[in-house]
Amino acid sequence: MQQRLLQFDLFEPAEAGAGTRATRRFGHGAASFSYELQRATRKSVGIRIDDAGVRVSAPRWVSLGQIEQVLADKTDWVLHQLRLREQRLREQRLARIAWGDGARLPYLGGVVQLRLDAAVERAHLSQDAASLLLPLSADCSPQGLRQQTETWLRDQASCLFAQRAEEFARRLGVQVRAVGLSSARTRWGSAGADGRIRLHWRLMHFSPRIIDYVVAHEVAHLREMNHGPRFWAAVAEVYPAWRDARVALRHCVLPPW
């Protein structure tokens, strides 16, 4: 019964749908944690853990006792994921960008230093690619610097994503009609049956192999709009090391913006 009821949603987007939510406290032996319960139209109990904490989504017909029995059975797993969550939050705090001249910006798996220079005409990388020169005065506000940096990153993302999507599409024999940028909170990319794909602009913080995996993943959806064996075969056709890249992506940390 418990096995049939349970579904893990750790890496899935939060479910859309109506339903009341309530915060509860769960205790099992020496362990305890808070969780948010949402009643939803679904067939199983889902446990999702993200930066907001533990979220449980359950069908209306499942009793509170059944829900807490599932939590009791999975307490060790939940506690482990909460520890990973705390570690990730610590890493995010350490990765925070101090918006000012000399700030360090993660870029394509490395780091560039932000340099304010009112004499330059446009934002561009220095000759040694160690610095990003921005056409801003020394008294520029952190918000202004952040906005200029985002504009530059988005421009770089648009060019790179389009190039890589075109290459993977050519090799898979599919057509990409448009490549757009996304700021989605729970997805790195998406693809539509109309040939349009969207990719998160902040992938530009990560290494090219991570970016290639996400682009290849979305382009492969233009051949197979699912995650079945034929889809993963299409991904492997253009990106054989997709498994390693997928694991690496799960451990990537976005600096707070």
C-alpha cells in the first residue's frame, strides 16, 4: 500500500493545481522536521525537497495517517536530502556575487572579474578573457552593475545557445525554429513540438559540457517528445557523455543573483 502511494519528486517541478496547503510538524523517534502538505489531484503521495523545505503533495482520499506512515518509512531519506539542502544553501551563500568593481562572476565554468570602465563603449571580455569590462562609472550602483552584467550574459547566451542548437539539430536531422531564453525557476530548458526551444540564460555560469548537455537534451526532444529509450538514444547520438553531464548539472550551484 505504502509503496503504491509513494512517488519521489525531488528533481521535478512543483505540481500545478488547486488545493489547500498546511504546514505540519512530523516526528519519528529522535527525528523531526516540518513539511508543507498540499492536497492535489494526483494518484500518489509525492515528496519534494527544495530550498523552501519539505513539500508533500497527496490525493484527497489519502488519510493523514497514511501520509505520515510514508514519511516515517522515508525519514532517513528526507533527513539526508535536508542535509544536502543545507549544504547547497551554504555553497550558494559562498558563491554570492559582491556587486562592485572587482567582483568575481562565474562564467563558462571559470571566473571573470568585473571591471568598471566608463571609457569603453560596450561590455566585452578583456584580451586575456580574465575580466569583463563594462561601460560604467566607478560610482555605479550594485543594481546598475547587475543589470549590465545580466544584459551581457543574455547576449552571450543567445549566441552560444543558437550555435550549439543548430549543430545538434543538424546532426539529429531536426529543425530548430527558434531559440529563446528562459528565467524559469525549476527547469533548465524546454522544447515544443513547433520546433521552438527555450534555455535558461544562467546556464552561462556553467562549463560548456554542461551547456551542451542541456542544449542536446532539448534538441533531442524535437525528435522524441518524451523521456523514453528512443529519446535518450537521440541524446547519446549527439552527446555520448550525457550521463556524466547530467550528474554534474545536479551538483552545480547558481550564485544568488
